[in-house]
Amino acid sequence: MAGRMHVHAVHVRALVLVLLAALPGCGRREADRADQEHEKAGARPAAGPSAEGAVCKEHGVLEALCTKCNPRLAPVFQARGDWCKEHELPESICPICHPERGGKPAADVTRDEAPADGTKVKLRTRDTARLAGILTAKAVERQGGGGIPATARIVYDALKVAEINARAPGVVQKLFVDVGSEVKKGAPLAVIDSADVGADRSRLAGALSRSRAAEENLRREEQLEKEGLASRRSVLAAQQELDAARAERASLAASLAVVGASAGGGSGYTLATPLAGVVTQRRATVGRLVGVEETLFEVVDVSSMWAELDVPETELPAVSPKMPVVIEVDGLEGRRLEGEITYVSPAIDPATRTARARVPLANPGGALRANMFGRARILAPARAAVMVPRAAVQRARTATLVFVRLADDQFEARRVEIGAAEGDLVEVVKGVRPGEEVATEGSFLLKTETLKESIGAGCCGED
């Protein structure tokens, strides 16, 4: 805090010197005279950060900038276009017009070394802007505007991803595909030799034999019953034996059906893909002992993908399924992807304060790849947005600036928050009002003025 007060004092001192230097016949002489007057009144000359940052108790503004106590300062502020005629104080520190500032400049010194919000750039003449090639355009309000901005990440369509594991433990005997192979539905991936499968096939063969014997025995018992040579009880016993044999055969057949087609009989079976797509992972190797719990292959149908959007918590009330979305993906410059929200998560991420929304996207050429990042605009018709030309937005160190024209020879730097882009227009979420004129071509020159090292250098000043 002490460091900040010192910087503030340096700022005020520099501004006072600039103002005094601008007065005819003033300078160090006026500063000395002010000190002498203070001494006569029983006050010590300002000597230190606390004195230079003192507020005039009578008028509620910084003593160093009080134009009522120092009338000679008034013409300087008036020439800079910073003047409240009603209260006869600088507009930027008027305690009645701006009570929130406490009679001090809106931003004495920026903590991030970027120009302060409200920094004024005063051109030398009214023709300077024209000679420098500075053009302006009006900020416009659009219904829907640039839409609700959100970050986007491309992921696989979860309904078109197959993770394929071994159907029974065994040893990999043969591989048919590798990563990147395109496969059709039902195509073989590998042959696995499994003792469990061999045992099941043997048991199935025995169950088939017992089933045929039980059928023959039941027919014989039924014939003997008709001839009066067998009881009803023996017929029922034969029927029960046949039902048990059929049940065992059905169970073993179902178990082997899950395994898949046999590979030349014996104990081997063929592992096949359940859908068409591209093999994106292969963990199986020839001779490896595999179990049913591990994934050996991943096959993905990339004909469609999903875009997962991180929607800010504050924008969620305006977002709902079936809303159109426009997405620009890094690496696919100039290509706009359009889709529709199908799902909005009911939960908010506690770390990012965003909720996830899903947008299915067609991917016929395979240009979209998982984990690509991009920017999305959710088109909300009921949402009004302020739009400015892209050329009006300047980056100054850590701040984003737009220069608003106050007069023919004066501009004000505004720190803004940028939303989504739409063609040559950019949404300004905060900092510019509709109808205000902003510098477009040549705004870089204005930014250069705001980055001068000392206050009052060149044609740049802070209010």
C-alpha cells in the first residue's frame, strides 16, 4: 500500500508540474509562491506522499488539482477539454459528478503498466487526426450481435467410439490391423488363442451329443408307452433329460457367440470390430497374454464429432438446447462450422464457473480432430451487443483498448472486454456505448501516445 501511495504521489506531482508549466509565466516560481502562501497560513510545504495526496477539505478534490484554490489551473483543464462548467472543477475529479472517485483521477497509475482507463490523448491541432490518417466509425448495437462467446473443444462423438477388449483370456496369435487402419463393421482385428474357448467348444460338442441321445431316448420311451410297455413316469424322465441337454447346449452356444467366429476351429477365436471407422489405439501385440478387463483396440467413426462448449455461468440463463452455434476452430482458419446445441449440463464446474454444452458437427472430410480448440458464438436473438470494427481494438501491454473520440482533436482510451467476432466486427462486452465514435485506422498511433513513459509527454495526458 505504501508503494502504491508513493507512485500516486509521483503521478500527482508530475501532473502538477505539467499543469504549472503550461501556465504563462509560471513554473518553479508558482510552486514556490504556493509554498510561501501555505507557510503564511501556518501550514508546512508539501513534503512527501501524504501531503501531495491530500484532499482539499473545502472542495473535496486533491489539493494539488483544486482549481478553486488555484484558479490559474482552470484554463489548463479547460484547454484539455476536462472541465465541469456547472461546478467549476475538472470533470475527471468533480466530486459531485463522480462521487465514486473521491476527488481523485479515475486511475492515477495502472498496476499492470498499461494505459489507465480514461486516458486522454490531445492532438496538437484539429487537422492532426486527418493528416495522421486516423479514421473513426460508430459503435453499433445489434440484436444477437456477436452472440454469447464460449471456448470450444472438439471431441469424439461418444456414440461412435468402440473400445474392444478380449472376449476370453488368451494369447494373441495374429494381428490384422494397426493404428490408422480403416475398417468396416465386422472386420477382423486379431486372432486370440484361448484355453477357455477351447474347453467351451469341447463342452458344446458333448452337449450336442447328449441332446441327440436324449431326443432318441424320448422317442423310444414314447413309443413304448403307446405299446403299454413303459410307464408315463419313464417318459417324463426322458423328457427331463432332453431339456437339460438342450439347456446346456444353448448356454455354451451363447457363450461362444459372444466370443465370435472361430479361427480354424480348436481354441482360437477372431476379435472383430462392432462398427466401421478408424483404428485409433492398438495395445495388442503378437504373443501377449491378454485378459478380458483390458482394452486392446479403439475404433472411432470420425464422420461426425462433438464440440464441447464452456459456457460462462453468467450467460447460462440465455442458453438452451436447439440454439444455433457458429464455431471457428484453430488450425481451420476461414472455415465456419455451424451446429445446434443438443445438451446443456445441469452442473457447473466449481473451478472455471462454466457449464458444458454439446454441439454435434458433421465431419465428412475428417478435418476435425479430437482435442482441437476454438471459439464458439451461441446466437441468442434476445441478446443485444455493441459491435465495433476489428481495427478499433488495440492491445497495449496487458490491456485491451478502444479509443473513443471526444472531439476533433481529442480521444479517450477505454479499457474494454472483448466478446465474439463476426466478420470485421468485434463485440465489446464492456467499455463502449452504442453511437460513440471509435478510432479505427490509425488507432495504433493513439495507442503509441498512451505508452509514453511520463505523464504529459507528447500529446498524451491522463485525467
